[in-house]
Amino acid sequence: MHKRILQRALHNLQQQNPNTIIQPILLDSSTCISLIKQCKSIKTLKSLHALMIRSHLHTNLFFSTNLITQYSSLGSITHAYSLFSSAQASDVFLWNVMIRCFVESSSYERAVGLYCRMKEYGVRPDNYTFPYVVKACGHLRDVKLCRVVHGDVVEFGYEYDVFVDNSLMTMYGRCEQVGVSRQVFDRMSERSLVSWSAMIGAYAQNGFYKDGFALFRKMLSERIKPNRVAVLSVIPCVSSETDADEISRVIVEHRLDSEQSIQNAAMLMYSKCGRIDIARRTFEKIPNKDLIAWSSMIEAYAQADMPIEALDLLKQLKLQRIQLDYVTVLSVIRACSSLASLRQARFIHGFITKGSFQNELVLETALIDLYVKCGSLEYARKVFQRMQKRNLVSWSTIISGYGMHGRGREALDLFDQMKETEKPDHITFVSVLSACAHAGLIAEGWSCFNSMTKDFGLTPMSEHYACMVDILGRAGQLNEARVFINNMPIKPESGVWGALLGACRIHSNVELAEFAAKSLFELDPENPGRYVLLSNIYRSMGKREEADRIRALMKQKGVRKDPGHTIIEVKNKMYKFVVGEKSNPQTELIHKELDILMERIRIEGYVPDTNFVLHDIEEEMKEKMLYLHSEKLAIVFGILNSSPGSVIRIKKNLRVCGDCHTATKFISKVTEREIVVRDAHRFHHFKGGECSCGDYW
DNA sequence: GTAGGGTTAG
């Protein structure tokens, strides 16, 4: 009976005919609350609200708080706030509700602002106020503000409230103050499972994976039973297959293995530690895969650098007519950027344009990055120019794009434009400084580096110092680079030494190279590139024994050199070339054509640089070896299989070899082809015998 | 009416 009356009243409201509602129903308070909660649109809620005003019910605190909450959850924070403003504001409950509404609608500044007003008003915050306010502060990532609110927590006597403490830990975690989170955790007299999860989550979000994992183990040892959320918090801390297996056992033991959220997280966990096969098996075992399961698997493939498999999953998704969202598309984009296929990028762009996805700004930014990585700055620029809205991330993306393509001046112009509306952050400066490095803009690099602190109050991090070392080093200012590193106020990370070592390769400085390598082998002992670089420096200076010693060291430490390869897409198919590739069906033709091409460029003045051959063999043989480099094979294959005059795009997994760089310049001249080469660091555009990098690389 | 949490652009 009661339900029927309610339904009728609601129906009348939806018909915008509130007068037909029988007054006595509304006088019943539980009916009224039910009605408020059942309103599915602002319009209906407004009618009900009007009716309540006529019945003088709106002044009732309980009704107003319900109305405020409903307005807010229907998306109208404006209506919610206007109602709050007109209500009697002496009750802490009402303030709490309004602050919560601001937090839930992500208006964190307004939440904190309201909290301040509340105190000015003389309303004392209670144990319910702080979790909301603390959450808002965490999202604002303002450490000073966090400290002030934490002070209030202590002042008002909620320092030992488990809810407040749990939110404090998360707050400090969000502002990169994980040490303070831990202080809160240690000081707590009573801890709930949420406290442990919050602390583990704070470690995870800040990259303190070992600490997070250790705390999870400690929690288990104290016989605290983990639930779904606790396991989800520790999963990002997993860094090895052993860790992953350990977590898997915990999952099974506590019967959490049928939770889909756990299965989804487990896929990424295994893909992160190199077991994409287990990730895929987990995915296959999920009975009713939801969209997040599909997105997670696509993301797992993206992380494992398996774009073909990611695209294949997208195809299957479409076949099953599952409606995908922008998150799925983002994962597909990320997966494809390593493919470097402009055709694929165009396809995804079309796909996005045809569908209607949320978060346009985010998708467009991802698309800009994709076009950049597929070698088309032109398309990237077009997407950027057509954007309705831009933010810090989209500006940084396009700036980094220009930088990677060696167009430093334009990157700096964009940076100047950006500063009119956005405040650059650490990542923006990495983009700008590396743009300067790639283009050899020394003075501009210095000026940007200094401006970071002077104009924007940012403290340079190791990456920024690495860019500066790169700038100085490439320009041959090796001593300046060494002094610069010595004067660093923070400990140089491997990137800094790596930049120095790279500069030593260009400018043949063995002594400094050894100095840089010493630190590198400590900081980054697993990275094969560092060993290869040092060994090559020795070899190019004729120090064969030292070179062999480094190779032996590599072997001894079990570090394996990544085999170099080049990928090219021809007629919708990807072809992979390694040194001396013979499996390609056109091998014979490629070699014939290569011989002819090499003769043609020799006449134009190409001289092979046998420094780039590692083995100790006769000079003539060395030249032959150079001919067989994967870059050259791929380019010739491209020339043979594309129409005259079309652009050839190749992708090398390591840095492009110096001799291939020189040869490609000549090839672009004699064949009148534009050749775009993506390597591990940047792009080279070859045209008419020149490269966009101006040999500055 | 309170805290932790599965995919997510540089």
C-alpha cells in the first residue's frame, strides 16, 4: 500500500503536476525522504522541493540535508549549495553534509573553503567532518594545507580516531609524504584492516614497493585476515614472479580468487613481472568478463610491449559488440604507440571520431602522443590545434613531441605560449630541457633550467640534471658537465651518469667514461646498454683488451645485450629485420639492391665508418657487416615495396647506428625519398641528404 | 552521514 502511494506521488511529480499529490502523504517524514531519494532528475527533485516549501517542510534539518545530498548526487552542486546557504547553519551535521557533497563532486577547494568558513562561524568540527576535509586536502596535494588540517585534528581531539587517522594516512600518501603517513600509522593505538590497507596503499602509490610488501607480510604475521581491498592495495608492490606467486597463494587461501577486481589486478601484476602468459591465462579463466577485465588485459599487453595482441583483443571486443569506454581506448593507444604505425594511428583516430567517448581532452592528448610516436608531427599538431580545451598535460605532450623530432625552437615557442595559461611542472621541464638537448640549444637550456626554480618554485630533480648534462656533454663541454654533476645538491641517479657516458662516446673521452661507468654499474647494473657503450668507447679508441674486459664483465653478471632490430610496415604488414636478416622472402632482392645503393652513395661521398662494427675482423669484412645492419635492410625493403616519392618510416629498438645515420642521409638524397627513423630516444627526419637533427645527437 | 580499493592522457 505504502509503496503504491509513493509510486503515484513520484509519477505525479515526474508529470510536473505536483498539485495533485495528496498533502497528507507528504506529512509523513519517511515517505518524504523516500521520495527525495527516488528522484532521478533535477527537474523532479525541484518540483518536490517546491512542494516541501509550500508545506513548510524545507526548514526541517533532516529534510534539507537529504535534499542537499540528492541535488549533489544528481550533479547539481549549485542547487545543493544554494539550499545549504538558505538553511540554518548552526548545526555541524549540515556543514558536514555540504562538505561531503563538495568532496564527492571533486570540488576539493570549495570543500576546504567551506571547512574554514565553518570554523569562522564558530561551529566545532566533529569526527565526521575530518575524514571529508582530510580527503579533500589529499586531493589538493598541498602539503602546507595538510599540515594545518592535521593540526586541527589534534587541536579538536580527534588524533586517535581510527577513521580520521586512516584518512590522514591516505592524505599524506597523496602528497608524497609517505613518511608522515607511517608516523600516523605507528602512533595509532587501535588499527583496523583499513589502516593497514591505507598504509600499504600509500607505500604503493609512492613507489615504496618493498616497504608496502613488507607491511603486508607483517599484517599477515599478526594474523589479520586480508580482504579484497587489502590485497588490491599490495598488488602494485609486486615486483617479481616470486612476490606474485606469494600474493596468489594469499588470494586463494582467503578465497578471494573469484573476485573480478582481484583477477583484473592479478593480470597486470603478472604482466608487470614478465609473465604475460599467466596474465592471459587468468583472463581466459574469468567467466563473465566485464569491460574492465578486457581493458586490463589490453593494458597488460601494452605494458608487455605486445601491440599486435592488444589490437587483436580490441577486434574481439568489437565482434562481441561490447560497448567500450575511453579507458579501453587509452590502453589501445598506449599499446599502439610502440608499434609506430601511422596507418594504425589513423585507424584509431577514426575509431575515436566515429564513437562518442567521455574525456575528450584525455583522449586527444593520448592521440597527440600516438601521432608523435608514429613519426607524424603534422597530425599531432592538427589534433592539438583543433582541441576545444587544453591543459598542462596536453601542452607538455606537444612540446615533448617537437623536442623528440629535433624541433627545439618550435618546442620553446610552444612553451612560451603555454606559460600564458598553464603553470609548468616537473614533467613539462623535462620535455623542454630534452628538446633543448636534442636541438643543441645550450643557452636556452641554461635559461630554462634556471627559470624552473626562479620563476616557478620547482626544485630540479635528477632527470632535469640529466638533461643539462646531456646538453653540456653533446656540446663537448665535458669538464663543465663534470663540475655540474659535482655541484648537484642531490645524489645523481643513473640517467645523469648515462648522459655523461653518452657524451664521452661522442667526444672520445675514455677517462671520464670510466668515471661515469663506475657509478652506472653500481646504480644500474642490469642495463646492457651501459656496458655496450663503454665497450664501444674502448674499441673506438683502439683499446681492444679493455673492451673485451667489459664484454666479459657483462657475461659474468649475466647481463644480455638486447639484439638490435628494425621494424617497417609495408602494405599493412609489419616486417622485422635483425643484423644479416635472411628470413625475409625478398632477401636476395634486398641484397642486390643494397649493393647498388651502396655504390651510388659512395659516388656521392659516403665513407663507411667501421667504428660501429664490434668484431675484430678485416676492414673489408667490417664494411660488409655494416651493409647488413637492420636499419639499412629495412630501408631498402621499404624502397622496393612502396611507391616512388612516398615517405619511408622505420623503427629501431636501440639508438640508430652512426654509420647507418650517415648512410641514410645519402640514401635520402640519391633516392629522393623522405625517411623517418624512430629510435630508442628520438626521431630523425632524413630528406635531400640532410637529417633534421643536424648531426647533433 | 565517516577511512583503504580493479582498467585511466605528458
